[in-house]
Amino acid sequence: MVTDILAQLTARGITLRPNGDRLRIEAPEGELTEADLAIIAASKAELLTALSERDAVTERATIFRQQIETYWRGLDEEWQRVKHRPIPPLSLPGAALTTGACGLCGDPLPPGSTYRCARCVEAVRVAMETAR
């Protein structure tokens, strides 16, 4: 539901950004309706959670992409020519490896996860897709 709301608003040029416990709304003049505001108000908590999660993944993906690109630039010429480059060791600055924590960021792992949290899995996917 929240992803549908965000997709519909984005398609009309309306953007929402978390700002603490508030939402910042940017919209082309005349595009934001009272109905939109009512839907946003009714879904505010869920929207804040989804947007904060998206921003956390984006931030991690940026860091991981920089690490990947730096690692790839340091490879010798033979590795530079291969189609599938190796994935470098990744971690967020200050992350410490501990039992029961994500190996990339140090956040506690949910039950059933053994190495990476969902945010880092998505961030690595985005970083690998966008790295040059």
C-alpha cells in the first residue's frame, strides 16, 4: 500500500522526504490535492518508515559502490578485462564483526539471517548494478 502511494505520487512529480518525525512534501504547483494530503496524513508513520528505509539503503549503496569502484581500479590488467569482476570485501565505516550481527554494517541480524541484513543485501545489489 505505501509503495503504491509513493509510486502514484512520484508519477505526478510529488516527492516526500523524511525530516525527523515529519514529512517534507515537494510538488508542482496545483498537483497536490486535499485527497493526497489526507492519504499522506493517514499513512504518515508507514511512509516515514518506508522512506527512512529507502534512504538507509541508498546511503549504504553509495558507500559500497565507492568501495567496489576503488577495488576494481586497483585490479591488474587481466582482471580489468574480465566480464565478471570479483566482489571486493565491503563494510560500512566503523562496523565491527560480531556474532549475530550483519557482516557489513554491524546491525543485529533478524532470525534466519546468517551474514547480511536486508538493508545491506539490497544496498550491495544496487551498488553492483551502478558501479563502473
